[in-house]
Amino acid sequence: MADPHRFDLAALGAGLTVSTARDALLSAARHGAFVVTAPPGTGKTTFVPPLLANAVEGRVLVTQPRRVAVRAAARRIAQLDGSELGGPVGFSVRGEREVGPRTRIELLTPGVLLRRLLADPGLDGVDAVILDEVHERSLDGDLLLGMLAEARALRDDLVVTAMSATLDADAVARLLGGADHPAPVVDVPSPLHPLAIEYAPGDAPRLDERGVTRAHLAHLARVATAAQREDGCDALVFVPSARNVDELVRLIRDRAADIEVLPLHGRLPAREQDRATQGRRAGEPPRIVVSTALAESSLTVPGVRLVVDAGLSREVRRDRGRDMTGLVTVSASRASADQRAGRAARQGPGRAVRAYAEVDFARMPAAAAPEIASADLVDAMLLAGAWGTPGGEGLALLTPPPRAAVAQALSVLHALELTDASGRPTDLGRRIAPLPVGAREARALLEGAAMLGDARAAAEVVAAISDDHRDADADLGRMLRELRDGRGPGAARWRGETTRLARIAASDAAPRGSGSGPSAPGGSDPGPSAPGASAPGAVVALARPDWIARRTGPHDRTYLLASGTRAALPPGSALSASEWLAVWEVQRAEGRAAEGTGAVIRMAAALAEEDALAIGAGLTSDERAARIEGGRVRVRRTRRLGAILLAETPVAATPEDVGPAFAAHVRERGIDALAWRPEALALRARLALVHREIGRPWPDVDDASLLARIDDWLGPDLSRLRADASLHGIDVEAALRRLLPWPEAARLDELVPERLAVPSGSRVRIDYAGDVGARPVVAVKLQEVFGLAQTPRLVEGRVPVLFHLLSPARRPLAVTDDLASFWNGPYQQVRREMRGRYPRHPWPEDPWTAPATAKTNRAAGR
């Protein structure tokens, strides 16, 4: 850049605490990467980007976690610079860009920068990147940290800065600079204005199964109105969702028509967002701004001296068993509550009213968990694969993603044909990864446009499902009709997004020359369309083939998804007339709405059966299922789309069916379905003892382990059975011996012999088949072990034998594993009691010297 714009740092930093750290910031920047910690209100977002822009030649990129914060920060810096947006200061968000050739500072969302990095890993023309508000730990923000740490290896001149009000600065410093040379940390303290914190709990619960209760919203309206009238200043009220914002704005307006009440959330048009974030104009009365968490830290609402906080937030929760991810309303963290309260004291003394009890604050978690711990990782894993780190392996991340979530995401991407089995993008995946839309939605957009031959038809559906549009009956088709007619909420926003997506689809189709879908030279609008009734369902199915669903019965509103999840349509939904659905959103629920399934379908479209079978072809399986019924092998051929049964036909059994059928029968009935003869039970007990004492390689032979390895030890016998044979003919002892490890098996009789030689010369059977953990037992007549002092031990001396010493009538006289103690003590009592009862048998006074015998006195010649 020949004549780069210079920012007036004195003017930009006037009154900002962060400007006092100017020298420290510049010194840290010379290291190439550094971390800035600064409390809210210090002006780091306003001052640090111009500071770096003056220190480098190329462009400075600054990320903010939300679009409204991007626009607000860009406008603020440009206003202080005295320039127009798109000049020295610009911004880029999804669907909107104000950047020119003279732009030195470009603010953008993490998602936009992620995709720019994929297209240009070296960030040509960019000399510095600032990641702001990294403490929010968004999934995109965490990925950016890792990818930029790697990008610096390509460009050691690239300055990377992470900024936050509250974060683990040391962890971020190590990630950016390395464990041996962590990046420097600049801590900017802030003078604290007095802040009064009060608690104003309501009588009703804040939450129920549907989210924020109406009673709590009414309580918030009362608290906010009273506090604003009392303080006479601008107020900021925090609630968790856009719906809550709109409802609370209505309630406050109904209570106080003379107060200006403004909503602030991500679904609003940019003009309305700007109205809330620009501050009160001169001469206007104080006002109340009702906002979601986006005003918590990533942007400042000027003039606020009063905060009213509901103490709630929307967080990602994932049901991995049903593959459902969604936002749920929960108690906010204490860190969030403190951030919100601090908004009241940014520019002077303030007051924060928490509309809940102090004990509720004490019970809140200290901080919210990072999004990567619970989010759907499909988009992230496609980006990681396109970056060259399939599955995220080797990518430096503050928090490693859960292995199960990574595996599930890679499985989804492979099923969508976006990655190969190793997680590397396919041709389609490489085309989709840089697109400014999620992986599922992008696949539906491009493949849907090609399938329908109409880019706008696909774009209309994707624009509807990728935004926060809703229909009470979960009917996507009806919602689309209302949006086209301009009757649905957010119709103007939907039309703009449709046009943007249609251009993307058309521009993708044009260079490939596929002939599918219209092409629009120069990126012009592909024009309106009138898609058929099945088009929405087909496009949604392309996005989520695993959620193609079929009705479970002729008059049911319950559907079985290909993934195996069952879910119900809302009562009265017209979609229940459709046998097949393409489901986009499922939500956990209980009660009548869920029909006992535990889940409710929140967005779906009717789907033609031929489309379901064609789009779900990759999930289709054709299998033979063999079972034992009535003592014979019965075989059915089943065809399924995922978990959905399409057809089932009985067929003749073949020899190949017999083994699997009997194996399944044993798994179902348990090990006791086999005929366990004494020899088999004894061998199993011996193996169990050796495994317990030595472990590997000796096998575990409990029920679960034997069932898990049934093919290894029982498979050969099962495969030889006839279709009408019985399991009772199998030699289970011989089958078990297949599990013996070699060459260790040669020591089995040494470790756990079947019999024990006793002093009388007899070889007595050892009983191993006691309860779990019991010791081996030798039941022998007392006279046969005279003189035996040391109790024999098995399994390399680990386990003493437990002797059951018997009378001549083979009744128990004593139980001991310490023969020496028995001969020296209890034996004399036994002798006195037994001599008269069994006079024909020896009962010597000294058992140590008496010959051991199994005979009577007479037979022994005494």
C-alpha cells in the first residue's frame, strides 16, 4: 500500500484506559503474537486495531463474535477517525461487506475469517489479525486460534493478537507462542466506577420445560420499568433469546408507553440493531434496551447506567444418543452475570438489578463451558479437513474436542460425501468448505440446485432452515409459502438471504459446466422460482439424509428417523398426512407432544417416497436375518433405509445362515442356552481363577466376555449344526479350549490342576466352581491328610486350597486353609467327638506322625 492511512491515535484513544498501555502494546507486537487482557470499557476494541494499523503496512483484520458487534465496532472506529465505512475502516459479515481499496482495518466474524484462511492460508495483504472477545470460547473462535498459530509458521511477520476481558491468558499465550516461548501478555487494568448490585427475585420459577416462564418475563418487565423510572437513566435488560427480547419489549411497552423500548438481537435488521447500539440522541428521553447476550461483552450500548439481568443464557446442548444438538435456556454463569452487571459501570457509577435470588447466583457455574465440548462438530471437522488436519489431529486447540463427537462428525461428513474415510475433503467437500454456510446446508444448496435444476428453489429452502424461522406445526412447506407471500416474520431477511444463496449456487454450477441449475453471469439474481411441493423435502433430505423419516403407523404422528431416533410431530400438524418426511430439527421433549418418544419434530417437510429412496440410497442395506424359531432356523431378507424397515421377505435357509442364527440365539438367551456338563463347568471355573489372578493372556470367561467372543470359541461348532439341530449336542468343554492362549496353555494343569495328590496316595478332585472370588476347594476325609503341614497353593502360589475335612461318612468336620493350625488346635476337639462315633477309623493323638490313610483300622492291619 503506497500511502497507507494513518490513524490519529490521540483522538481515538482520548479518555480510553487502554491508550495508557500504548508502549507496552507496541513492544508486545514486536514478538509477533501477544495477548491483551482488559476489562470491559477500557476501549481495547476501539484503540488496539488503529494502533497496529499504524505499526504495519498491510491490512489489520479484527474478529468480533457477532455480526451486530462487527458493524457497531467498525462504525465506532470510523466515526472517531472521521471517515466513512468502507474507507480506512470496513467490515465483512455474512451477506454484507463494506470494504474498499483504502481499507486498513477490516472487522469481520470468525466464520468469515475461517473461510478466508482456507482460500488464502498466507493471508496475502494482511499484516495483523486481532481476535477479540476470545473468552466466549465459540467453536469458530477456538478453531481460528489454532489455525492462526499454524499460519504464523508460514508467515513469521504476521502479528496475531488475542484480546478479552476475562480469559486464561497463559493458556492462550502458550498456544500462540509455544510452551517454551509463550506470547507476551499485556494486562490493562481499568479504574472501577462504583457499582451497586441488588437482588430482586420473583415469586414464580424462572424456567419450565418450554424455557423462560411468562411469569418471569412479567416480573422482569415490572423490575425494569420501576428501576428505570427510579434512576431516570438508560437501562439495559438481559434475557436469553430473541423471542424473549421481543416478548419483554411488548410487556414493557404495555406497562410504560412513555418509555422508548428497543430490542437488540441478531435476527433484527441492521437498521434496528444500529438504532439500539448508537446510543441516545441529544434531547431524547432515557430508554430501555432489551438484549440477548450479544451486549454482554462484544459490544457497548452507550449511556447505560442501569442493568437488569434475568440471569439466564442460551447454551449448546447435545444429545449424542439421538444426534440432536440445540440451544437450551439455562442459568448463566457467574462470569456472565458479572460481565452483564459491569455494563452499568463502564462510563460512570451504575446499578445492576439481578431479577433472581442471591442464592441462585451462588449456585451458578463459575464459567460457561467452551462450545467445542458440546457442539455438533460437522462444520468444524470439514474446515479442519480442508485446512489439512483431518479430525482436528495436530491442530492446536485450547480444549480438545470429544473423541466421540469427532467420530460422529466424520461419519456424517463421509455419509454426505464431503470427506473420504480418513476425513480429507472430497471434490464436493473442497467446494463446500469455503462457502459461507454450514456443511449440511451447503451440500443441500449445491446438490439441490443441480437436482431441481433451479438454484433459487434450493436457496429458498436453505435460507429458511439456516435462519431462526419457525412454524408452530413444524411445517416447512407452509412456512415457505408465508415467507414468499411476505407474511412470515423475517420475510425480508429471508428474501435477501435467498438471493445471496442462489448466487452462490449459480456461481458454483457455472464453472463446472454441469448444465444443472441456472447460471447467472456476473453473480446476478438467478430469478424467482415456483418449486414443486416435493422440492423442500428433497433439499432438506440432501442436508440430513440420516433424518429421512417414515411414519410408524397409518394414523400416527410418530416417525422413525433413519438414524434410529423416534420423534413425534406437534399435535394437529398437517404433515402427519405424509408417510415420509425430511426432518431438519428435532428437540427433546416429554409429555403428550412427544407421544412417548422423548422428542418432538420442530421443522420438517413432506417427502416423496421415490426421493426418500434415491437420496437415502447411501443408507440403504439389504440383509439376511436368521433366527431360531420353533427349534428351526428361519431366515428373513430385510431391506432398510438406515433404521427404517422397507421390506421383509421369508427365504430358505442356507448352510451359511445356520451359524449366525444359533450365535444370535445364544446372545439373546444367554450362555445358559448351552448344555454345561460338569467337565465344561470345571474348565470354565479353572480359567476364571487363572484370569483373576494372572490376567492376560488368560481369557476372561464371564458371561459377557463369552458372548462377546462367541464366534471365536463356539463359532466352528455352530457352523457345523444342521438347521433343525439342538445346541445341546455341542461339546462346550472342547469349545472353551479354543480360548486357551498359546504357548501358555501348556501350563494350565500346572497352574490349576484338576486333582490334588494327598498324603494317603489318593488324587482328590479340586472343586473350582464356587461363587465369584471363591477359592478352590478339596473335600477329603480327615485321615487322608495326617501329617500334611503346608497347605497346597495354586496359580504359582497365589491361591491356597480350602480344605473341607470330612468324617468317614463324608460329613464336614472342619473347613480350613491352615492345616498346621488345625492339627495343633481344633483337631483334638474333633478327635474326642469322633472316636466313639467312628471307632473303626484311626483317630491318633498325634496326627503329625500317624500315617495318612483312606482305610479303616482293620483294613490297614492295625
